[in-house]
Amino acid sequence: MPRLIDVSSLQSLPPAVNLRAGDLLLVRATGGAVIAGRAAVETLGAFSAAALAPDGNVLAAMGGPDAVLFLARAPGQARIEVVRGDPWQGPRQTTAIDITVEA
């Protein structure tokens, strides 16, 4: 069964991660991209958190994205880059992470 791996914004990012094909990696960050190994890992995009209200409406705060979602597609190696910090003007931290996707 595929897993959803949630990496908190307070958690330090490891230099390498082992995933299984089908896993989703949710990194609390303002941006990110696959810089090598696109056959193994796909960036699904940067998202802003929202909540479902009791009346069925979606409530979302104003501001930039706060999560990036990566999908482990197929066995192989990939390298992703994750950006944390203010996407417009504040200090940013970019971290590269090596990903190994197993069958």
C-alpha cells in the first residue's frame, strides 16, 4: 500500500530518502522541483493548506504555498530541490535531497 510521508516544516530535511513506488512525499515548503530522475519521481506541485468547513465550503488562508507534493513513480534514483522561506522577498533556504525509489 502506498504511503503518505509528511515532512513537517520544523523537521530538518535529510540528505537522502528511500521511498517505494506509489509513495507520496509531502514536504512543508514553499517550492520544490525534481532536478534529476524525472522517470522515478514527479513533482505534483506546490499547494496552500485549506480546510473543509461544515457547510461544504473550502477555507484557505491568504499567502503563498506551504507544501510541495512529490510522487514516487517508478524504481530508480532522483534528486529533488526543496525551497523553504518567503517565496517573494524573505530569506530562503534551498536543500537538495537524493531519492531512491524501490519497487
